[in-house]
Amino acid sequence: MALLQISEPGQSPDPHQRRIAVGIDLGTTHSLVAAVRNGSAECLPDEQGRVILPSAVRYMVDERGQTRRHIGFEALAAQAEDSQNTIVSVKRFMGRRLADLPDAGRLPYQFEDQPGMVAVKTVAGVKSPVEVSAEILASLRQRAEDTFNDDLFGAVITVPAYFDDAQRQATKDAAQMAGLNVLRLLNEPTAAAIAYGLDNGAEGLYAIYDLGGGTFDISLLQLSRGVFEVVATGGDSALGGDDFDHLLADAALADAKMEAVTPQDKRTVLVAARRTKEKLSTDGSAHLSCALSTGMLSVKLTRERLAELAKPLIDKSLASVKRVLRDAKVKPDEVKGVVMVGGSTRMPAVRDAVGAFFGQPPLTDLNPDEVVALGAAIQANQLAGNNAQGELLLLDVLPLSLGLETMGGLVERIIPRNTPIPCALAQDFTTFKDGQTALAVHVVQGEREQVEFCRSLARFELRGIPPMAAGAARIRVSFQVDADGLLSVSAKEQLSGVEASVVIKPSYGLTDDQVAHMLREGFTTAAADMKDRALREARVEAERMLEATRTALAADGDLLSAEDRTRIDGLMAQIGQRCDRGDITALEASIKALADGTEAFAAERMNRSIRQALAGRKLDQV
Ligand code: ADP
Ligand code: MG
């Protein structure tokens, strides 16, 4: 992710050759692969026409001692009989140590804590979560290659917004192991927003409500200039559709005055409850029927009944939403749009509650199980350079802000980080001193407020500015980053037209680690930086005041009485002393004192210059 090395030489896309790029939703319970075909994104089905692949891998050893494995539905079918070797929900182990898994004791696996990440002992050997995920990814890669009868160019793989570096790295490693070229890891909520085309819509805040089988995630995204930034995330890792199944099963058993005692009965009634629950999303009522060891269970249930049962859990999810909004200091009505993700958001009760909370109907047009994969496919297609309509191709975003050094060693940010490229932004500057004819332009990169903590990219000088009073010159500095990531900076004095510029070459890129380091440093030092910035700004202001007063004294000092002159000299000296100390308040007070103390003098000067201007002229000439 080097700033200025977005496309490698010789890798620029050939416009005539379509590259096959897919989006993969590597989910906790289900995984999907999608691609843009004939202009729209769609999920790719397996040979049986199913788009969903259960995220389950079963390891086996056959009679000849050969290691074998089943992936997806086949693995899932054996989960009960061979739970030790059938790994499900492996996503929860990615990049985690044993100590990070509070419920490890209740899982049917034999864990082994390996350096960096927990692993699972199976009949086929110790399997790391990376390896297990790679099996799932390889299976989806195969499906895509079979569909297109061609090799894949690359894939965008989605991860939860809250995934940390270790979890993201583990996901990348799994993809590499599966032979996939990772174009980018994409946050799941961002993928959902892209699937709805929100990145082409109005800038603002969007909420992504993701209620799956076992987890609930809420993310708040900010869209600006076509790029989403995760503002806040929250949720509940133990809240999902499974909980509704339990409630419905218990209600049916209570109605029929029956009990599910054996593990088999418990599983059977849950499966039936899930089926009934899903039916109630489209029908007003449905029968929960199944054969238990104690007899037939058959109970009629209504959508209202389910809504009543589910209400406390839905309210619980909304409490998480409230928390996230509060943390981000956002009111529900400030959210521009709400995207529904996850199978459980098909429930009308969930849709109604979310709609009522935000005061607007949530977006539900796309299949909530597929929406993440679809968004990833759209992004993959863009990254592969297959955009047919020639719309702005979002190659990448600036990983670090670009700016200029201003007086006092401060950084003025011109292009903030995460701005998509290509981009161009300009800002006007002016001269600091009377008669100043040259301006030094220092281009820096980084998130800190002080120049010395940012990375210096280039320096150049704008010369030949016509001598003018301080502040009269208009110098426009423009930053432009082209689609190849080349930065050019130019400075032009608007009145005279004098101009200077510099092009910064790609070799100035940073490694991912350097970028990460600079970002971290920028975040952790932000508060201290702001204070330091305020002090430096006060010093610049003090310097400007002193300079202006000195000029005025040199020109019109004769207007002052001896005692006024002494008083002003005293005020100037005080600023000089306070500049050297770190007390902003005192410095600002003495700047104000000088401004107030020279007010009468300034008025006198005005009068004199008006008198001079009018001297020798008739009134009607004025
Ligand atoms: P995850 O993100 O956890 O992998 P999904 O997004 O695939 O899970 O959601 C699975 C959950 O969605 C299950 O609890 C399932 O019962 C529920 N679900 C699927 N379809 C419906 C439906 N039509 N009505 C209600 N719930 C549904
Ligand atoms: Mg999901």
C-alpha cells in the first residue's frame, strides 16, 4: 500500500482483456463467491445450484491412510457424528490465541496453542485456522474457475470491520494458501454499502445492521468522496437467528405440553423451529411439526407470536445500535441510510423495529445473505480495471495525508488521507513579510501536526513574486495525484502569474509497515499535537504582529509621543519573552495587549495616509 506505487510497472490493465475478479464473503457460518457478469454482480452457484457454501471442513483419513477432507454441505452433514474433526465457525479462531477464546472449553475441539494462533488437532494432523479457511477459499476459487473456465486474476475478500491486524493478516495468508491473489480485504459493512451503490450516492453517515445466525454487528460508515470510512462498530457476538429458533421451539413445546429430552429431539425441534421461523417471514402463520421420541409435535404459530417472542432480543440489538450512535455522537435521524445484512433481517419484526428506530425504512432489496459478497464482487471488478462505462476508477486511496509546511513548522493538510485517487486539491497562501519575493514550498506526508514528525517528500521555491505588502500576494498551491499515483505540486502567484512546480516520483513510496506506524503515531499523539499546534500558531501570530508593528513604527513612528512609544516597545518586549515560554494563554493575552495598545496609533496612521492621498487633489477627484 505504498502511497505512490499503486500499479506496478508492466501491470497496467490491457483494456481489451477482461480480467476475472471475484468477491468472497468468508463468513462464520456461510461463505459465498460472487462476480460481475454482464454488468451486474451475482453469486456463483455450485453444481447443484446452491450459492451458499457452509463454512465447514471435515478432516478424515481413509483405509489406505490417505488424508481426505469434505468441505461445505458434506462436512456439515457429519458435524454431529464427527464433531472433533469437523471444524465449523473457524472464522472465530482466525488470528486468535487460545486465551482469546472464552468458550473454547465448550467446543468439541482439541485445541493446541501454537505461537501466534490457536490450532485444532484432527485425525489428519494439527490444522491451523488459516489452513481450514484456505480449504473453504480454495473450494470457492475452484467454483469460480469452473464457472468462467479460466484462471482468476484476483479476489476481494471481506472481513468484519472490527477485525484487527492479526485477524486480517491470517485472512490474507489463507487466501494466499488457496492460491488467490488478494486485491484487497474489504470490511463487510462497506461491501454491503457498495452492493447498494451507496458509494455513488449522497455523502453522509450510513448504518449497516447485520443480524446473522449467531452474531449481531452494527457499523456506522461515513461516505465522503466515494470512499467509506468505518466510524464506529459494535454488536453482540452471542445474538442471532439461532436464539429465535430456541424461543420458537420452547414456545411450541410449551403449547403442546411436551418436552424435548434427548439430544436428538432437541436438534429435531430446533431444525423444525428454524424452518417455521423462516416461513413466518413470508406467511402470517405456519405449523411447527416434527416427530419426537415422545410423539408428534404440531403447533400452529403466527407471525405476531414470533414477533412477541423476538422483541426482547431485537430490543437488545437496538441497545447496541444506540451505544454505537452515542459513542459516535450521532443521532438516529442523522443517518442517511440503513442497510440490512444477514439472513435474520428477513424477519418483518426486525425490519419494522429497525425502521422505527431510524425513522426510515431500511434497504432490503438485495438478498441479505448475498449482499456482502455482491459488494465485494463489484469492488473486485473495479480493482481489476474492468469498469465498462469508464466511470472514475477507484484505484486506491491515499494512505497518508499530504500537506505543506507553513509558518512555525506546522503542517497544513491539503489532501486528507483516504482520499480516492486521482484527485486534485488547491489552497491559497500568502506572503508573511512586506516585499517578500520568494516562497519556500515544502511538501510533506503524514498525520502529525508538526513538520518534523512527517515525511518530507519535496521542496521547491516560488521566485519572482512582485514585492507587495505582507498578505497581499495570492499564492495558489495545487496538489494533484494522478491515476498512476504520481503527485505533482505547483505554486502560482495569481496576480503576476509566476509559477513553479515539482513532480514527485513513485520511488518515494512507503512500505505498509511504515504507513501503519505513521498512522498509529498520528492517532496516539493527536491531543498533544493539537496543543503544540495551538502554541505554534500563537507564536506565528505573535511574530506577525511584531513584524507589522515594527514596519509601522519605522514608517510612522514620529506620530507617537515618547511615552506611547515606550509603552508599545514594552508590549513588544513582553511578547518576545512569552514566545520563548510554553504558556499559550499568556502569549495570546500579550498579543491582544499589543493589538489593543496600538489601535490609536493605527488610527493615526490611517488619518495620515488619507491626508497624504488627498493632498493636492480637489474634492471631486476623490
Ligand atoms: P451468518 O452471517 O451468521 O453466517 P446468515 O447471514 O447466513 O448467517 O444468517 C443465517 C440466519 O438467518 C439463520 O438464523 C437463519 O435461520 C436466518 N434466516 C435465513 N432466512 C430467513 C428467513 N427467511 N426468515 C428469518 N430468518 C432467516
Ligand atoms: Mg454474515
